[in-house]
Amino acid sequence: MEPELTTQPHLLPVLDELRNLEPIFHHSEIGAQREEFEDMTVADFWEVGASGRRYSREHVVNELVERYSARHEDVWSADDFQCREIAPDNYLLTYTLIQGTNRVTRRSTIWRRTDDGWKIFYHQGTVVGG
């Protein structure tokens, strides 16, 4: 049975801000260069990919630079956004990403609001099985 996922009313402005930044690394207008990817992540950022493998910031940034240099076209839609504050100025954002016509993943990103803007600490994508 699916849990009831809701965002508390006082977090709706945060949800709106973060929704505009997600899915991370899929908005060329937000970032398509190494410096931009590095700027949006903390130095010890890491992620767990859909395969279950763990990836370092360096690996993720290198993959993104390669993807965007090849003029990769990314067709996606995202919905079911939810936001929870997990510590002061730290938020867990969850959502569903649909890529192409049939790849569905559940995504979670831990964001921190800093004086320099939003920074990503951690990200995970899990493929939804049939």
C-alpha cells in the first residue's frame, strides 16, 4: 500500500523553488558545463544510481559533461513532488521521473539552502518495477 505523501503548507514555497531545479542534471538552462554542475553540488556529493551503484561527484560530473557535449536530447516529465524539512535549511525532495515513454524512476534529492543558493548533497534514483 502506498504511503500518503504530503508537503506541509509552510514548505510549499520551498517545494516550488526546488521543483524548478528538478530533475537535477536534466535542465541545460540551469547547467550544462562542468563549473555549473560543480557549483550546484557540495564537494562530497554522491548519488546512488538506478542500478544501485554509488557514484562520486567527480564521476557524475564527468558523465554529465560528456552527455551535454554530445548534444544529448532528454525527453522527460516529472510529477508527484513532495518536500520534507529534515534539518534547518535541509530538505528531502522526492518525485517521480518519466523518461521517454517507459522509464519510470522514483527520485530523491537532499538539498541545502546556503548563502550561495541551493546545493545538492545526495541524490538517488530507483527504477519502478512492473
